[in-house]
Amino acid sequence: KTQISLKCALIKTWCDNICRLSHPVDLSIPQIHISEPTGHLTKGQSLNINCSTAPQYPGGTFKLLHSSLSGSQWLPATNHIAVFKIHAVTYSHDGNYSCQYSTQVSGRTFNSSVSRTESVTVTGEES
């Protein structure tokens, strides 16, 4: 009788885990904020790009996407926020930026939709 109870408990746990994994995790769309309110910077200035999301799950990472730079930057989420710091912007930093949040739930990786875009314009030489 004990073996049957244990088998039933194991089957129930397995079924519960399968059911939980079969439902997609719906992550909030992250927010993006550029430290320079106008998005207009002079070459050499510093720039902070903040990505944040609603506190649905602990941890996770943010990916910063840029319209013209190849590759992506990743930072861990700390209190559901990541700050991407560019210490001296160049013309290559000109363009549109957006964020995406990723996290693991029950051993599977889930990605949010991409945030709205924010524009950065880099002009002239630092005075």
C-alpha cells in the first residue's frame, strides 16, 4: 500500500510539473529610459541606459539591443533593473535602443517582448 501511495504521489508531481511547463510564462514588456532626456549627446559624453521590468520573477537578465551595432550586451537584473553604461559615446552609439528581459522558470528560459525604442543622436566634438 505504501508503494502504491508513493507511486501516485510521484505521478501527481510529474503531472503537475508537465502542466506547469506547458503553460507559457507571460513576462511584462520591459521599460527603457535614456539618462539624457533629449537623447542628443555630444561625442565623448557618458550615457546610461536603464532597463527595468515588473517584479514577476527573481533574477533574470536584460539584453540591450541597438539598431546598428552587431551583437548584444547582457546584464543581470538587480532588483528588476539593469543599467548599461557607456562612458564615452562615439558616432557608432548613434541609433535606436531597446531592451528585452529573459528569465528561467522551472528550468526553461523565457523572453519578454522587446521594449519600445529610444533614440540616441551623437553629434560634434566634446567641447
